[in-house]
Amino acid sequence: MVLNLHTPKIALLLLTFTALISSSVKAQDPYQAYRQDWLKKAEENKPRLTEIEKQPVSMVKLEKDPAAFQGWKAVNTDSVSSFYSKSFKTQSGAVADFGEHLTGYFSFTIKSLKGTPDAPVRIKFTFGEVPSELTVPFDPYKGTISRAWLQDETVTVTEMPATITIPRRLACRFVKMELLGASPYFDFQIADIQFKATTAVAFKPPLLGPATSPLIADIDRVGLTTLKECMQTVYEDGPKRDRRLWIGDLYLESLANLYSYQNNNLTKRCFYLLAGLSADDGMLISNVFETPEPHAQVGNRLLDYCFLFNVALKEYVAATDDKQTGLDLWPVAKKQLDIARKYAGKDGMMDYVKAGKEWWVFFDWKDGLDKQACLQGLTIYTLNQTYALAKMLGKEDEVSDVPALARKLKNAAYKNLYDKTSGLFVSGTNKQISYGGQAWMILSGVASKTEAQGALKALASVKDAVRPGAPYMYHYYVAALIESGLKTEAKEAVENYWGGMIKKGADTFWEVYDPNDELKSPYNFYPVNSYCHAWSCTPVYFIRKYPEIFQR
Amino acid sequence: MVLNLHTPKIALLLLTFTALISSSVKAQDPYQAYRQDWLKKAEENKPRLTEIEKQPVSMVKLEKDPAAFQGWKAVNTDSVSSFYSKSFKTQSGAVADFGEHLTGYFSFTIKSLKGTPDAPVRIKFTFGEVPSELTVPFDPYKGTISRAWLQDETVTVTEMPATITIPRRLACRFVKMELLGASPYFDFQIADIQFKATTAVAFKPPLLGPATSPLIADIDRVGLTTLKECMQTVYEDGPKRDRRLWIGDLYLESLANLYSYQNNNLTKRCFYLLAGLSADDGMLISNVFETPEPHAQVGNRLLDYCFLFNVALKEYVAATDDKQTGLDLWPVAKKQLDIARKYAGKDGMMDYVKAGKEWWVFFDWKDGLDKQACLQGLTIYTLNQTYALAKMLGKEDEVSDVPALARKLKNAAYKNLYDKTSGLFVSGTNKQISYGGQAWMILSGVASKTEAQGALKALASVKDAVRPGAPYMYHYYVAALIESGLKTEAKEAVENYWGGMIKKGADTFWEVYDPNDELKSPYNFYPVNSYCHAWSCTPVYFIRKYPEIFQR
């Protein structure tokens, strides 16, 4: 996830926050005594990546097909050994297919086939997670985020034989090779195409139950691959883009990890890293980078992600019983609750207008989503989850005001946002009805089970209900269906949405997926979307946590 | 110099020779006993390159100017420190000027100016020896040799701060920097642009006499820079292109070196390398490469260059008295004379038609040049020079047939090629009159001094006389003027031709220069020409060897 140019307000806010932080007094830093220790623990828990050498499995050509995802499909043409055996001059534009999504380092060997190399060779490599990245011209670039995310690299080979590794880490299934320059006086071949694939995953996850349907098994498999690819030295949001640790993605990845790869050290590392890089006022920064030194995207303060840190930490401690990490980071979790205290009005309603002016309030990539109901729900949910964490750690005394605050917000939400006539929750001055609003009112427990079922069922008949914009929000929608006991609907939602990607040939789940608009992009250029995106791996969690719903 | 696509015959010949060599029997290799020792001596004499860190001296912009070389000139705009201090986003397209031609490795530092870098940056660097390389679009590429020679490299910077060195060795004075991709959410600057310049030159050459004219001093200075830039771990033909050791370039470079930098070990290294990499039948290969292992361009057999090896070796031994190298390599020199024996007819005329079918006979980049007179002259010259070498080494007995053969060829040349009526030498069935033909008839001593002067003076009035195509042939023309005692004319030729490049702003002398066609290119695209080319450094030799002509 990156900021969206379509929301210039955000950019302005960032600058404001940056300025605020710069002028803050260091002495006020509530974690001053802990930071070094947290960063040290983050480093200690840095995983040793598994490295596997992968070879392409086939050569393919890309064909237009209106039925294929984004209009392009890859069709097998030739064996890789046949490609290697022939002059590359006659094969410019060839596409190698690794048969699976890989993250890591690409290398190739180039050697003379006839004559003495008397000039350098120039080859353009384009790496694609999906076929469209190899077919849609990148330039002139129309996207709103950096053109440099697109994975095309031109290499000048000045001598041969040579084995060359492209320095940049890449994420792809396909690689297109185009000859941009060569001497007419010798001939050469490309061979030994390799991908040194890396991941923090070391173990295979448990098998699914024998009654699992093929579609659910496929969704699980692709979700696992998505998660595996995003698990590097942190939980990345996407190995192609943006390649860093965001709290929201961490939350969903760590949930899925608990029920699959169980690399709990990675989860721990991420918590410590985020804590160690939090802002001087004690608030978490939404995303952090590992290199060249660990650092946060200063000023990028995302309200919902601060809250989700607490929720993720609670789930982690509950599942692992690692109370030490919980206790170490308790000061951080406790501090995030100040956000709730600050914006909760006397009437028990969160001042979402003020919060929206002072924070980036995200929830979904969806223009026009009113965030009042989401924020109210998430705040209640966070208060309750954090209190549950406090109880596990024996720290209830430090947050003794929280249960009452949660109740107050819950009551106010029910009073102000629940429309008894329609059985739906509304949001904002225009009383917007959204999937996100219902989900968060349900997850927070504002709705009774009956009301929850009623609201979720009623949604279908509301013509202009604001639907989820990205898989991330779909997670909360599915979680709400399960919470409401709508098991069949939950399974159908997963089968329809993630299964839709499967049917369109997904090897990994996509950052953005609108079944009715395959070219949708928050960045105004769909090839720059991430097609292996952490927040889309969440079916792994649902399928494995709720076998009675998904594995029968 | 590379092969020219315009001469498809050559390509065919190469293949023929390659096949011939492949089928030759190893046991016939006349140098089998020596090769390893020669290659070892080449390695022992490999120079330790001088490395100097260079910084740009100014920022420039490129302006159209019909009066400037190739229509473009560089105009100072800003200081380098000013460029460093500002956001690169506002300066895309900036051009840094190092103020001199450099060969080596380019690096730059990139660092954040505002905000946290949240996406990679993509920058295209274009390196130019002359302004036109930064202004003429390279694509779609129309040249006949590899597009990869052109020096544009696109770099993806995935984290910052970072100092990045472009892996490829470059040769340039100017570097253009274009921003191809960046995030809108942070700002950054480029700083510490550096060029690690390398050369095998370690000492300053002797000063010129005080009476030297400013123009001659300039020609000498630019010639010295050209030579210095081409002196790397071998005498390269051009540091931008083709970056390898050709015998013809070695000859002119080693002459200039004798009278300037005096790095005689480099000359020695090149002789040994060529000998060690000669063909199994004892003939030299026209050009060799150093990496990844020393190897020759198998099949590239260039008749005149085999002969010039002998001439260069003789000049080297005469100047340095290094008889050991002469004796070591004598078997090679002796062997090259077989070419003369093979193609010399009973009538004393070289069978240039047959030789032209079996060899690449070069002499000049000049379409339509008839090579009979050139070949006849060079053969005689080589026979005499090699015999002179034999005498220095006490090896006359081994080539006792040579003086008579030289005389026979000389007499036949005079009889068949000298037109007493016009006082000019002719060449081929069409009796072509060329500068090259006159030059070689004079250098070989076929013409008396009076005849030589007559021929050279008569040339001016021959409307369709074939003029030199490249600076390389100009060398032989000037040498012939000096040989004939036409001192003023020799100086004027240097002043007009090389002085013409000076007046057009040359920092180094060009591979190709036609005063009437600045866009001339043997490769159908002038930006791929080399603008720092060994064979054009030859005025250094003339100016310094003949102070009585050039330094008064």
C-alpha cells in the first residue's frame, strides 16, 4: 500500500505531521529507555532466509484473449532447453515461465555460439507477476506512483561468457527477454536462467482435511504462496511493491501465519521493529523500512493501523503464550489507546471528522467510503482486544478506564448508527451504507448476532451500498460473516471473491481485485499494482481456523 | 575499427577463415613452443593503471548551433554545487561537464532531501564524448554495429542514501541525467558525481619547443589526451569503442608513445599478446581481447596489419634497443613475410585480387579505394623494414631472399604503376589515383624524392583523386609528405586536418573526420562513432619527431 495521489489531503497531512514531529521535544519520548532494546530484539529475530535455485519450466508466448485476466494469457510454446540451444538473436522477445511466483534474484548466462564477441550486447528484461506486465507498454508512464516499481531492467553485457545477476530484487513468474543491441559479427545464446528465490518460510504447513473442496484447496494453496512470498526479513506488503512492513498487512499475515507456517519469530521481529521505530510521541508509524538502517516513513501516521498493532499483538500472545514479548511491548499498546481517549466525544461517538483531519484514516482503497462507522467499530474492537491483552499480561489496572469507555462507545454506536427500520448500520452525515460499516459494527459487538445477520443479509438489496474496494476490506467482511454465524455465506464470499481470482489464473492473490473491473488500479496504471499482496492471503487464516466452515 | 556491414564480402571471408582454422592441424602451429611464454610476458608487462578521482567542473546545457561541431554546443549554466544543492526532480535532463575526456568508472550519490524514500528511483544516464551523443535520439537505432556501444544506462535505485557505480567502463566528457521514475512523496538530490579515471600513462611528456605555434601546441595537447585515454591495459583503438588492441592502432600509438609518454612496457605487452594469440598457421590476428581470458577475434585476418606488426616491432627495437623482445618475436615477424612471398607474382606485382579474396585488405575507411598501389607499397616497405629489423637482431641470414624480393617488387611497381606523363601513381585496372596510393609508393621508396614531390603536388589538381577517408590514412599521407621533403605541406596538412578538429572543439581526436561531412559514419549512425580514437593521435608523433617542421 502506498499513498494515493488522488488524496492530496493526505500528502498535506504528512507534511504537517513531519513538521510536528521535527519540533517535538526528544525528552518527551515515552519509549526512550526501550527503543534500543526493541531494535536489538528485532535484529535478533531476523530470519535466515531460505534460498532455492529455480529454473524456468517452459517458454511461453503471450496471447490476447478477452476471457483471460486483463485480456492476456500465457501459452506454452517451447521447451527451455530448446530456447537455450538456439541463437538468442532469433528469439528476441522470448518469455520464460518459472511456473510459479518467485521473489529473489535473477541471473542468466550468456555465451558465444559462433564467432568472437566483438561488441557488447544489450538486453532488456521485463519481469511480470501476471502476463499484462509483459504486454502493456510502460512508457509514457501514466501511473501516480514511481515508475521505478515496474520491473524492467536493461543490461549491457560487455564481455562473454558471463553470468550476470541483476542487482535489484525481483518478484515474478514470467520474464521477457528483448534484444536491444548486438553485433552482426557473432552469434550468442542465453542459458542457465536462474532465480535465487528467497523466503522466511522453512516448513510446510499442515495438510487440509480430506473433505476440502478443490476450489477451497486451490484458494488455500494460492493464499499460502502469497503469504510465503511476502514473508521475507519482515512481513512485506508485496514483494514487488512496496516491499516493506505495514501494520495492516502484518496483522493479516500474522493471523494466516499462526495457522500455517508458524514462523512466530518473524511476527515478533515485526512487532519489535515497529515499536523501536515509533514516533517520539509514542504513536506507531504505519510502515517501516529495514535498509540501509531500520527506519520508519516518518510522518505516515495511519490511525487504524495503530489500533491494529494492538489487535495483532493480542492474537499473537494468545496463540503463542509468549507473554515476554507482550510485556515488553505493552507500553506501546497501552499508548495507542490515547487515540481512542482523544477522539471519543462526551456522547460516546468518535470525532471522525477531527480524526480524519489529523490522521490518515484508511480502512480500504475505496473512494467515497464514509469512515465514521468503521472508525467507531474498530475503536471499540481495539479497546476490547487490548483489554483482553492486558488481562493476559496482568496489566488490567493500567487500563482500568477501558471497559467503560468501550461500553460507552458501543452504546453510542448502537444509538446513533443503527437504523432499526432497515436493519442496517449507517455512517456519516449522509447515512452511507457500506460493507465496511456493517463489518466493523459487527466485529465490535455493537450488533447482536440477529442484528448482524440481518444487516449482512440486507446489504445485498441496497443498491448503492459501498462495496469493499480491495481484498483487505474483504477480510473484515468475511470475518463479520463468520462472527455473525453466517457460515455458508462466509464460505461463498471466499469462494466467489478469492475463487474468482483462482478462476482467472492467479498464482498469488492480488492487491486489488474488482471482479467487474480487472484493470482497476489505485495508481492509475494497473501494471504497477502488486499481484502478490500480503493482505490478500487471508483465506489461509479463515480456511484453517474454521475447518468446520471451509474444509467440509 | 570494426568490420563494416557495407562490405558483406568480408563477413563471408571471416567465416571461410574460421572454418579453415578450425580444420587446421594443431601440430603445424609454428609457435607452439613459444605461445605460453609470450602470453606470460604479456601478463608480466601489464601496466598498473593510474586511477584519479575526477569531479565535474560545471553544469551545461546543450544548444543547437549550426556553427558548432555536428550542430550542437555545450554552454555553461550553473555550478556543480548549485546542482547538488537542489532537488533532482526539478533538474531532470541536467548535464554535468567534466571539462575533459575521461575513461573509467562513473559513480554518484543519491540521498533524501525531504521525506522518507518510499519507492525506488529510476534515472537514465547518457555519457557523451561529444555533445551530439546527448542530443540525438539513439532509438530506433539505425546503426550497423551493436546498439550496446552507445553509452546510456538506466539505473534503478532501490534504497537511499546510496552511492552507486555503474558497472560498465565508460568514456566521456559529458553526462546527462534524466529522471524516469520517482515517488511523489519524497524529494531527493544527486551529489558527489565522480569519475574514477584510468590510464596507463604515468609520466608527463617532454615540453614542446618555445617556438611552437598555439595551433600546433593545441593539436599536440589533444593528440596526447587521445593517446593517454587509449592507453589502458593495452593500446585500445578507442576507450568508448571498440576498446581492444588492433595492430594498426598499436602501430600509430606506439610511434606516438615513443616520442611522448614512453611507456615501452605497454608496447612490449601488446606485441607479446598479439604473438601469443596468433593463428595456428603463424599469421597474426588483426585484433585481440584481454577478458575474460586473452583471446583473438578468430578469423579476423587483416593483411596490412600483419605487415604493420613487423614495422611497429622494428621501430620499437630501433628506439629502445630492446633486442630481447625483438629476438623473442622474430619468428613471428619472419613468418608474416610469407604473405609477401605468396602473393608476389613472377612479374614482381602483388596479386592484390587474390589477396583481396583471401584476406581483409583494409588501408582506409573509404568506399571505392583501389588497393593495388597501397598493397604493393606496403609490401615493399614491410620487406625493407623487416630486413632492417633482421640486421639489428643479427638474423639477416634467415631472410636472405628479402632484399632481392623487395627490389623486384619496387622495380615492378615503378614500371607498372608510375604514370610518367601525369607524374602520378595509379592503381588497379581503372588506373585510380588516390592519396593512399601516392603515399605508399613514396613510403616504399618506389618514387624518387623528385617524383614523390611531383606526385603529391599533382594530386591537388586531380579532381577525382580518392582522398583519405579517416585520420588513419591521413597519417600515411603526412608521413609521405615528410618523406618527400615537403615540410611546409606536411605541417599545413596537420594544421588543416587535425587543426580542423581543434577548431570544432575537439577534446580528443575522432575516429572519423571528413571536414565536409561532420555526420559521416562508417556505421550509418554518427553517435556510435568513436570520438577518442587511437589512430588519430598521430600528430603527437609528427610534431615531436620532427621539431624542425612542426615546432618552429
